[in-house]
Amino acid sequence: MAPHTKTGLESVIEMFRVMEPTEAERLLANLAKQDPTLVEKIRANLFVFSDLSFQADATLQLLLREIPLDVWVVALRKADDELVTRVLANLPRSARENLEEERATQRPILVSEIEKARKKILDLAAELEKQGKLGLLRKSAVSP
């Protein structure tokens, strides 16, 4: 079987996945003026880091077990309070305390490091979904 080559749409979706949500929304709004159908396709397939905030507890717990805590510490940098709260609520007490301590003593970090950590989590989520081990809700399925 030949290796999968990404389509242009897959590449665009990957780019949007790691962007700051406000920047992604701004770009999608501008793109919608030119090609609303393309934006619909992007939104239908787009799963972004902030979408983790409305996933089932079981989904978050699976991802938390599979991804090392140090990756979560970086990925949660500049994340919405709602997402941080959901992640903390789904961790065992000792892991939650470790994560909170790490977040309180964080060193300055490059945005590219945050994006890399988030991509690692999103890539695993996509892979687990493909394997049928979890179902991901996308923002487009939850709200207009």
C-alpha cells in the first residue's frame, strides 16, 4: 500500500489545529468571504486543542494516560481556563498536584513549543479516533 500523501485540505486543517483560536477564527472568517464551502469543509474536519474542553471525561482520561504530564504542562500554557479546569478534574490527585505545581513554576516558553505539545496531543487524539478507541466532538458539531 502506498504511503498516504496529505491533501491540501488536510494540510490546511493541520495548520489551523495549532493556531491560537482567535487567530484561526479571524482567518476562517476572512476565508469564508472568498470560499464559504471550503470553510464548511475545514470546520467539519477541524479538531483544535480548545475542543478538548467539551470532550467526554473518558476521552480526556484516555489522552491524559497516554500523553506524559510534561507535555500537558506545556500544551496548557495560554489555554482557556475551562480546558485547564477540565484537564485538572480528570487527573488523579497526585498528578493534578504535580501539574498545578509545574504550571505555577513555569519558565518562559516559545509559542512553537506550545504548538508542538498541542500537536502531539491532537495527533494522538486523531489516531485513537481513527482506531475507534474514542470519538471526538468538533466545535462545528457542538455549536454553529
